[in-house]
Amino acid sequence: MEVSEAYQVLIDRFVVHLRDERNLSPHSVRAYRGDLESLADHASRTKHSDPTELTLAILRSWLARLQSQGAARSSLARRATSARMFTAWAQRRGYIEKDVAELLGSPKAHRTLPGVLNQGEINEVLGSLDVAANETNSAMAIRDLAILETLYATGIRVSELVGLDLDSIDRSRNVIRVFGKGSKERTVPIGKPAVIAVGSWQSRRGELVTKESGGALFLGERGKRIDPRTVRTIVHRALAVVPGAPDLGPHGLRHTAATHLLEGGADIRVVQEILGHVSLTTTQIYTHVSVDRLKEAFKQAHPRA
């Protein structure tokens, strides 16, 4: 990939802005950097290696080339967003005269309905973990149950789960304190079965504690704070036990929790707050999931569907 020095300097400054001023996650910052270096490479191919030479035509040809290479609509939409943020920032800072990406369109990404477990399936998953914890009486099995119970009870992201500390749970109010995207703090309700499961895990947590454990609530086998990859493995393994259950990761449990809340009559704005969505539009996809499942049940049950 060919990135000119002029572009690299500007991209590096934009990354500092995203990290220090916008407080974006390292994953998001890496994605923006990758998108913009791809743009810089394309601009160099068209003999315009200076950011001040960037035009709307170059931006459109960049997206067109990516599309011809098989990029998904969602990927193109994200890259167009990266370009718009970059040029708007560069224009405000005086690095370029005009915000050339202001009029840049992008294909709307197809919004696929997230996979979810039905209530029978999630009860069977949690029930099997509970049986395993009681039969083996191992700290690891008790931890796994507490993790699944917490993910389903709260709908938090896997990154939020691994970031929980011992003092994150307020048992007197049955809530947990989590830090979401952009380090934004929010308080999320947690049900009694999850509180009990976490309490059981905490009574056995000492078996895994090392000097590297710190205040982490959930620990890996070696005593360090558990990592997202391990949590994903735990979730996939737990769901594989239930015949017919979809193979979902931690985010699938987040989708499941949101769907069940709405199906149970929760207000969509309450669900938005629980999930930590900035935009209500993001939460509204779960109403589509519920309607889709209602329609499927209607087709199966009504004689004249």
C-alpha cells in the first residue's frame, strides 16, 4: 500500500483526534486508519499524493474500485463515513480548503436481522450450565454459568463484560455499572438469577486469583482478567449443547436479551438505555425481529395464514 508522507502525517493527526478528543476505542481507530490509508493509496495511484488535491471525483472512484473488488455494501458505507469525517475535520483544522466529501454518497448497508435464541432455548442453555456447575462443583463451570447469566440478564457487550470489576455490581439495587463505547458509563439492571450466579462465582474466584488478577470480576484459567476470545469460546460451547439452537456468540445473547425485553412489553427507549445505544434507530432493529417472529408464529399456527 502506497501512502505518501503528506497523507500519512495528516492521517496520524486525525488518529490522535479520534483517540484523544473523540475517545474512540482502539478497534474503531484502527478501522478509520485502515480506511484512510486505503484512500491515500488510491489517491497516489491517480497521481494526487497530496491531501490538498483530494476531490469528490477521486473519492467516488475510490469507492467504485473497492466495489469492483467485491467490497460489501456495509464496508463501502463505512469507508465513505470515514472519508466524510476525515475531510470535515481537515477542513475545520485548515489543512484543506474545502470539505470535498460533504456530498459523498454511500450505499445503504443491508440490515440483516440478528440471530436470537427463543426463550425455551436460552432456558435450556442456562439450565444445562447450572447442572454442570452443580455436578462438577468446579470454579470454571460456576464462572461459565455466571458469565452466560450476566450476558443474557443485562444485554451488555462482551467488551463491557470483561471490563467488569468486583465493585461493578450493586447487590442492594440489583444493577451493574459498565463502561461502554467511548468509555461512557451507564447503569444496567441485572436479574436475581444472574446476581446469585455471580455471587456463587465470587465465592470460588479465589481459586484462580494471582497477583495479576487485580479487581477483575471474571478471570481466565491463569488468573488474569478474562479476555473476549475466551468468553466467545464459552458461549459457543454452551450453545452447542442445546439441539437446534443457533450458533451465536456473546453478541447473539445481547440480541436475545433485547428481543425478549421488547417481546415482554419493555419500552423501546428503556431498551435503548439498557443497551447503551446512542441512536434509537439502532435499537429499532429489534422491533423488526419481534415482528418477524410473530409473523412466523402466525404462519405456523393459523389455518388460513
